[in-house]
Amino acid sequence: MFGSPRDRFAAEALRITRQAPGVRRASYDAGRFAIAAWRDGATGPVWIYLANVFAECEDAGASARRARITQLVRIIMTPHEDETWEQVRLRLRPVLRAATFGQGGPMGMVPPLSRAALPHLRELVVVDRPESMAYVTPPRLDDWKVTADEVFAAARENLQHIAERSLSRAWPDAGALVRMVDTGDGYFTSLLLAPGWLAGISEAMQAQVVAFVPDVNTVLLCPIGEGGMPGLFSLIENEFNEATRGISPVGYIADERGRVGAYAPPPGHPDHVPARRAAVVLAHHEYGAQTRWLSAQYAEHDIDVFVASLIAAARPDEPAITVTTWTDGITSLLPEADFVSFVRDGEAWGRVPWREVARLAELTPEPLLAPTRYRVGDWPAPAVMEQLRAHAVD
């Protein structure tokens, strides 16, 4: 009856974990909102992170909540380290996730194996099991004696069979709006990673089709009409914001070569403003999550680096923009924005296009950060600052 909802939830999860078969001991780490559990015979703990399941159980009753926690504990605490490459290869699947997925744990935690897929999205690999899917982490490559490229290639090959079955079904004509809802084993959102799938859908529906993936279980396919689909963007943004495990509010299309990219119609098109807003919402969401996590980690470990925010702004009926600030004399990690505002002694001037700042100040990406950030400190030399001022838009 006491403590915050998170603490009460964690206390229940801790009781369930301690009662799980094979668990020698378990403890709760409030800072990580996670449980450390030791299996029999293990020298180190298995971490059970609670943030996602806590959000999923927000409106659940007591029995449903206990069942969901029990399922999570059983999945994570069941060891599968003895699987060989031959046993696991055909059960690999690629999945599409936000860039910050898997990066919210404590500093030093090994994130899942991933690679860039689309702006602010990454491709991960899971092992598909009847009761769950387990993300592949880099240490498993050593166990299997394979490379990351081999893992991604095997997962893509398995996905291609799913894509071919999907394309073989009867698809409606260009006037239809198609919603695909995954029950957990269809890997529908992964289909955007299958070469030729979205192009094949456009061919089957005889129209250029935009695909939306607001959360991990939903794909919405919409043919582009003459009047665009600004109302649909608003619906998708709401679904993305309300999702426990969101992916993106952005629409995606296939080009003439079948490659999938963000839907970004030109100025004057009915979808130009809403499509630009969707891109900014995704960037703001991902950089915001990264800012909160990095700031907390740096504070905990006494690292004197300022994590600059990505600021989103938009006037009515105009495309949204993003801005970040470069403060003179402060070591900062800048997000990649449309514009940079320069600050000294509390006063800011100008908005300089990012491409000019990156070129003139010779910015280079900070290693291992996704989304990308750039380390800066003192302002550039006066001659460079004069050039930057000349490029300022206000």
C-alpha cells in the first residue's frame, strides 16, 4: 500500500522473480527500475528491466498484471545459451525499432546487435521462439562463431519467405486503406526491411503506397491520392504518441528501385507540411529520449558534458523545423538539427543552417551514439564565426 506505483510494481515483480524456478536470489535496483536475478550456478546476474512491462500493465487488472510479469520473468530467466548456430539460424528474424531502443539501461550495459535502417530507426535481430522473441546481443556472435553480417543476412533471408507469402495474397485495389495488426508472430513491421516488399504492394494495389508503422504491431498501408492524406498523418501521430512500444509517425515509400525511404513530398504538395511534421516528431522523440538517458548517466558518473536538446518549432501551415544551441565555452553534445543558434553570456544570435555549421566548423560525429551527436566546446575561430554569421537566416 506504500511507495510509488513504480515501487509497488517492482515489489510485486521481485516476489514473482524470487519464486521462479532456478532463481537463487534477486534484488531490486530502483535507479535502473530493474531486477537483478541470479540463476543457480551463475556468477553474474540477469537483468530484468521493468519500464516496458510497467507501461503495458498501466490499465491491467491484478491477475493480468501478475500473468504479464510472470511471463516476462519466465522468458528472461529461461537459459538458451546452449543453442548452436545451426539450431538458431532458421529462427532469426530482423525487427525494426527506434534508434534509442535498448540504450536506456545503465552505462556499460551491452545493447542488442543493431545497424542503421532508416532515419532514427535501426534494424535488430531476434530469435523467434514459440513463447517469445529474444534479441541477439554481440556476445552471442562469439558463441555461434559467426559475424554480424552473417546474422543479419540469415535474418533477412528468413524474412524474405514471410514477405513472399504476404505478396502472394489477394490485395485490394487503390481505393483501399489496409491495416495489418500483428498478434506477435507475423513480423509485419519487419516487412519494410524486406527488399521489394513495399514496391510489390504498390504494384499489387496499382498505386504508390505509403506504409506507416506507428508501433511494433501495426502496419497501415495507404495509396497516395491526388489530395494527399494530411488527416491520416494526424491519426498516425496520435497512435505513435499513445503506443507503449512505438516505432515511427513517418510514412515510408519505395522508390523506382524498390528501396524504402521516408515519404517526403516537395513543397506545394498537400502532404509536404504533415510529412515534415512527422519527421520532426520522430527526431524530437528520439533525441529527447537520448538526452534524458545521457544526462542522467553523465550526472551519475560525474562527467562534465552538457547534452544539448533538440528544439522543435512550427508556425501554422508551415513546415516544422528543429534547432539546437551551441554555447561558447561549454563542452556539449549537439544533436543534428536544421539550424544552430549560438549562445554566449546568456545571449543568443541567429539560426545558421546545420550544413553550413558542419562544413565550416568541421564537425565530426561522436562515436557509438544513435541518434548522432557532435562534440563541441569553444566557438570556432573569429574568422569562421564571421562566415557563420553571414549564413544566418535571422
